[in-house]
Amino acid sequence: AALFLKRRGACGAGASTKAVIHSENRIERVENVKNVEQYIDRIGEMIDRKRQFFEKNPVSGALSQEQVAMDDLERELAHGMTVSCLARRLGWELGLSEEEQYQLAVAGLLHDIGKCRLSSYLYGNAQIELNVEKMKYVRTHSRLSYDILKEKGYEEPILEAVRYHHENYDGSGYPDNLAGEDIPYMARILRVCDVFAALTSDR
């Protein structure tokens, strides 16, 4: 978020992106909605508004590859927020404890953090097609996410949910091709929420 603030604009509910339009000697603002729930629901809209503004009013020329990459990374953040909210709500519906619901919320927010280590390859380059070679590389992100969070001392239920959130009940997922109830319960919940969020967003 700090890097995004320096490069492109403000993150967070109520935040205001400011840009100096030198040719007109004025400051232009693009504001985010103030309500947190609305911000989470409309974060894609907030990003698009900033993108359109900077395309229309370039501060220093056209968008760089790095700037496009930052937009893509913020979309991943929006996806994480959506999965987090869905997972916590589903945990509540399933009668899980407050602690388990919290763990699901944390896992949902951070489940794709490993993509940060792949960002130079995954983002900002529209020329790279999603081919078999790239998919093999992308599929390392769940283990990378697990490793990052383990280094930071996160609890085991969160680590398991993150590591196995791409496992499928029929055994066709990754990274370990687990099937059925061999997949940790929280990872199964996260998988459902992750897929639902992907299918209901403009990706």
C-alpha cells in the first residue's frame, strides 16, 4: 500500500488521491468512498476511477509497466478482501468459533501474498500469455504464501488454509493433489470463497 501511495494514489476508505495538473496550475482530487463496507464492495470501481483519471491527465506521461503492475497488485488486494469477508461469513454460517472465523478472515486476506514474489513475472506484461509454462509458475504461489506467513509466525490453521486453498475435493488441485477430507477444513472453505470471488468479478 505504501508503494502504491507513492506511485499512483491513496488506498483506503475516505482516502483522497491528489495530483498536480501543471498545465492548468491546479490540484485534482479523486476520492474514495468513506464507508468501509462500500469501499470493500466497490474497490474495483475506486481503482478504475484512478486509472481513468491518470490516463486522461498523465502526470508524467503514459502509464509505465510498473504502474500497471501496481494496479494489478491492488486488484489482488481487493480480491483478498473479498475472500476474507466471504470466508468469515461462511465460517459464521457453519457455526465455527469466533477464533476460527478470525483465522479464516486472516487467511482469506493473505492467501495470495506469495504472488508478490512473482509480481515482476505475473503483472504488468500483457504480452505474456497464460500458457502451460506460466501456469506451472503461477501454481507455486500457494507454497510461497505459506512460506512467507510461516516466517512471520502465523498460526497453523491459517498456514494450512493458505497452503491448500487451491486443492479440489476430487484431487485435481495443487500443490499436493489432496482430496476429500484430507484437505484441511478451512482450506475447503477458502477454496469455495476464492472461486466464488473470482467468478463474480471482472477478471
